[in-house]
Amino acid sequence: MTTSAEPLAFVPLKDYERAGWQRPASFFWLDRVGVLPIADTEFMALAHFCPLALELHDRGMRPVAIVQPHMVSHRLLADDGRWRPPYVPMALRCMPFRPGAGGSIEVAPELAENPTDSDQAFEMAGKKGGRSQAFSTIVSLLARIQQSGPRLENAAKTLMALDLVEQIGGLPRDLAGPLYTVRLDSLIALSASRILGLTADSCCPLELATALAFSRRWLAAGAAEASGRPFEPARDSVRRQVFDQHIAEPLDEPLGLDDSPLFSFDDLRERASGSS
């Protein structure tokens, strides 16, 4: 799939004149979006299926999920255009709506007005006034994404302050701002006291750094190499096979979240005792 010359257009919901909307039946238009905003409750799960990044924009830096096909090493969509991984990002479930500036909501008229499946047609208002149940569900998901914004942005600032990020191959500027990820060698080389600093805000910076590092395996080769730094640990004691699993597809292996070897607490303990 090639990148369309026309990004998907969104308008403020207050300027949208229709009373109804269509839920997209397929996602072949993902190349016209590039990245999706993410919530603080889902980025650890998303890291198992698609690359995550920090997007620099005019208001700061926000974590996003990369869904641009040419930047992902495997297929996120099935032949019929439906999402393949078992977890669907909140932002994708909200389409044709997305979070706007200042807590507002935006809508993509091209998606909302494209009747591909009559069973996916909904009204915004309910029979007794107020929001319909379908629209209320979407508004709740959008609110979750928007509420996550400040927390994730602060976590991203912490990673920047520790000089852990590097730029990766990006998207056209009309799709997304410059994209950054975590330098794995710098993350592993952090001292015990600096790692302790990443545990602020219920470990959000540490978890975000972990998810960014883990999800680099899903970056396409060109995007991963654009930074000019090899994806290799700096310390010989790190178990390198953890980062080189040779998985062709993220769905080829069962999802294991327990006893994860992504970080070695034995190494951390040895470094802490050695510095004391």
C-alpha cells in the first residue's frame, strides 16, 4: 500500500452538520493517518503489536502508535482491511472521531459519511435526548485518551531530560511531526539512581521507556536504521537473545506478560551494590 497524497481530513465536531455517522468497516486508510494517539492504560499492550514513538508537535511531545504501513515490519491489517492484532487501539475504536485541541472532538467526514455497511450506521443523539449509547461510548474513550495526555507528555519529557531519545525515520509533515524512540544502549547504561528517577508517577516514565524499547522490533528496517545508531545493548552482561527473537509476525508467538526478561533485576542489583 502506498501513502496517499491526501491526509485524512478532520473537522471540529461543532462544525459537522449531520446527525448520524458510520463506523468504518475497514482500515485501508491508515496510510492517510500515520500515527494514532494512545492512552496511558494501553501502551504496554500496544507495544506487542506495533511500534510506538514520541511525536514532537507544537505543544510538546506525545506518545503515539505508528500505523503507517511502510514503517511497520508486519501487516497490521488483514486482506479485508480489518485490524489483525487481538487488541484494537482506543483511537481506532473511536473512528471516525478523534481527540481535538483543548478537550474538543473532531470528525473525519469522509469516513463518517461513507455508507459501506448499513449495520454500522449510528445517530449521535438518543431517542430521549442527549447522546446515543454508541456515541457516549466513543466520547468516553476519547476522554480517556485526552486525560492521559498530560501524564504521558510528562513521562516523555523525563525521557528527553535523561537524553534517552533519538529520532527515527519519520512521516510526511502533513501526517505527523518528527518521531523519536528510546535509545536502548542509553537506557541500559543508566545508573541505578537515574533508573529510580524513572519510577516517578507510578513508574510511568519507566514503563513508557520499556514499551518504546520493546516495540522497536516492529519498526521496518528503513525506519529503524534512519537514526544511524545500531539497536544493540551497550553491556555484554545483557542477554542479547531477549532483543533478537527473530519473530516474523507478532501473532506467531503467544503473548507472555509474566516473568518478562526485558529488564534484568539481577543486573540492576549488581550495579547498585557495585556503586555503594
